[in-house]
Amino acid sequence: MERLLNVREVAELLNVSEMTIRRWTNAGLLNCYRIGKKRERRFNPRDVQTFLVGGSDPGLAVSSPSGAVPVGFAGIEVPDGSHLTHLYLDVQEALGLQESFLRQGLENGETVLVVAPDDRRELLLQTLTQSGLDVTALMSQGRLHHSGGKESPGDQVAYISKVASSAKGRFRLIGDMSWAKRKKWRIEQLRKLEIRAGKSLSAGNLFLCQYGLGEFSGRETMMAIETHNYVIY
């Protein structure tokens, strides 16, 4: 009997993140076996080889032929798997981009996660509802998730990975980083989160992090620019 591979080994073999491997198995594209009480994923090497030769990521189906993904704002498209930051002047500007970014994802059939302080998150959900989206149904279907943020970079990355791994198809995240400011995160914590989040990205994912220019310091704003692939301002 051939030795079964774990998620980490398959991710290294296919040169993708562990989050992507879990998403592929959830979508039924990559065969796996569930082992033990924890139902951990294990893979037959021959199944992995078959996938490598003929498999594909379901999330790529909504990308343009060039491999670009629509952000949902001003006709902007970015390469699949991008990590963007938006530097905004006021809350209304932030809310406007949040709405268009999330609506684009939902219209594409993607799973969407919004991370923001409670008051801003509720304002966004109300705006989406008023624009005709059934927010309650989307949340019950597992297509729309929201959070006020976790207490540490490690906990936040783990939470994002958990939501993303449950997604069927593409996944996009928008984070109004004022949630971290209100939790009194230091710049070192912000940097660690952005770097780790960026490293977890792969095809089928799109992350957009927002920083208010009136709320974050010059050093923090430069950190945001340095740790993202693209900047919207």
C-alpha cells in the first residue's frame, strides 16, 4: 500500500497553499480520504498525479482570459491571487469601495468575508440590504461571513484560512483595518498579519485591506504599501 500524503505535503508538491488544497477537496476536484476521529485529509499519490495532469481550480473559471480578476471598482482588474490595499480619506469612501468589491464577489458566486469594526460592519450590511441583496440568506448559505477581527495575527490568519477553506469556488476578503487600530495593535502586529496573509494567497483568492489616512500614521501607511501587491488611492 502506498503511503498517503497529508495536506502540507500535497500543498508543497503542487506549489500552492494548504488553504487551496482544502478548498479543492471541498469542491470535489481533488480526491481525499478522511482518517481518524478528527477526519484529517489524506491523499493517494496517484490521485494527486491525476489532478496535476488534468485538474484545475474552479475559481479560475470566473477570471478573464488574461488571468485577471475584476475588483468591482472603476473597471480595475488585477492578477488572480492578488493582495491589495486601499488608502481612503473618509468612511464614506471606504464604504463605497467595500460595497462594490463585495457585490462583485457575490455576483460572481464567490464566498466573501468582511472584517471591520462592529459599527462599520453593520453600516455595510445595511447598505447591501438596501441595495437589494438578501444578506440574511447569503449568511445562512455560508457565502457571506463577517467578523470584528481577532486578538493576534496568528488567530486572524487562522480564522481567514478556516473561512476560505470552506469556500466552494473563489474566495475574497475585505478588511477595514480600523478594527486592528481599535484593538490597539502595534505596527509590528499589522506587518506580521499582512505578510502572513499575503503568503497564504493563491489562485482563486483576492484580498483587499483598507487603511484610513486620517487614522493610521505615516509609518503604518508605508507599511501597508510595502506589504501589498497593489495600492488603490
